[in-house]
Amino acid sequence: MSKLSPLFLLLAACGPALAENTTELMMPDGSKDMYVGVAFTTRTAVAEGETRAVILRPLLQVQWSNGVFVSASGVLGMNVSETVGVEYGPQIFASNSRNPADSWRLRGTHAISGTPDAGGFFNYYLGYATRLTSNLMYDTSAHGFRGYVGVQKTLYEPAPHHTVTLSAGASLASDPVMRELYEVRTAAGGARDYRPSAGVMAVSAGVNWNWALSSKWLINSSVTGTRLGSGPAGAPFVERRNFITWSSGLAYRF
């Protein structure tokens, strides 16, 4: 949580009121719910090539009437667009740290500082419930750029009290980012020299499902399948190119 505290301090400084008509808002995950809760989730430590155990993490998805939004995935941003069907603005991304001494499998890799990353996003709607999504951020640890392009499609009430959002996209990275994450050097104790270049970090597809138990409570669940790009997949410490992560939890809607 210490890595996220600057985001929440900035959020508190904004002090906006909640929008009266929340049905007109599209949250970062594609849903139209604003909620807070807890969930059980799996996370794959891609930079380490291993799957972590199931953990408990917060659920948070909020957008205010002035365009500021925040999510528990470590994203804080603001939609400054006044054009219907277009969203854009600045974003701050929480960043994880890594020390090669954390695991024997990380020998020869680079240390990564957990400083926040800054950038922006641009979303374009293809109709009421479908949008193209993109973001670009500057990685303050690697001193390079990474980005994402994708598409989201929201299915409103395929069954009573259910909302489903489908998504697919690709993550891209420049040379400095790719090398900080996946380069291995024998001179630093690695198994073999490996030096990836800029390209696709991963492609993914997922589904987010909200089940409204009442006007205030909902179950939020998601499943995402990911395939690493050739650069990350070729790293000596990465064992799996394909993996699935999931999350399910209870949240309070407001």
C-alpha cells in the first residue's frame, strides 16, 4: 500500500463530488459501476516467470463528476475531454519494485525501483458500449516508454442484474523498458546473456463480470488470458509463455 499512497493523496486533494447520474460514466474496466470491496485473486509475476499464491486484495473503481478516476490496480487519472465519444487525459500508474536478490531465478537481471510512472490515455467509442482504448506512459525506472492498445465491449444485462465486459489488447515496450525487465547478464551472475529489444510485451483477452446482488452489493469477477511476446518469453527466468489469472470478490456499490 505504501507505493499507492501518493496516488490517494492526490485523489484526496481533488475533493470532487460524486456524479449524480453514474450510469453516464464508463469506468476504466469498462463497467458502469463505482464500488469498493475485497477480492481473492491470482497474479502472475511475469518478470519472475512464476505464479504467486491466491491473495486478498482491495477492489476499488471510482470516477467523479470532474473526470477524476481511480482503481485498485494502481491507476489514477482524469478525463479532460468535453467531446462525446472521446476520452483522454493524464494518468499516473503505480509501479512495482524488484531486486535480483529476491529470488535465485532473478540472478543477472536489473533492479527495478518502484517509482510511479506518468503518462496519458486516449479512448474512442465505437457506438454506445464499445470503445478503443490506449495509453502511453513513461517508465521512470527504466527511462523508456510502454503502452497499451485494446478494445472493450460491454454487454448490458445479458441476464437480469448482470453486466459483462469483454476486452482484448496488446502491451508494447521500448528498448529500455524491455531490457530492464528481461535482460540477463552472465557478468552479473545470470545463466546466460539475454538482451531483448523493443516490441510486444504481451497480448491478452479477458472478461469482467458484475453480478448485482442488490442495489448496493455486487460480486465482481474477472478472468484474463495472457500470452507473452517473444522478447519476454525468451528470457531465461521466464518458464511459461501462456497463463491465466482470475479474481472474484464482494463490493459495495455507490
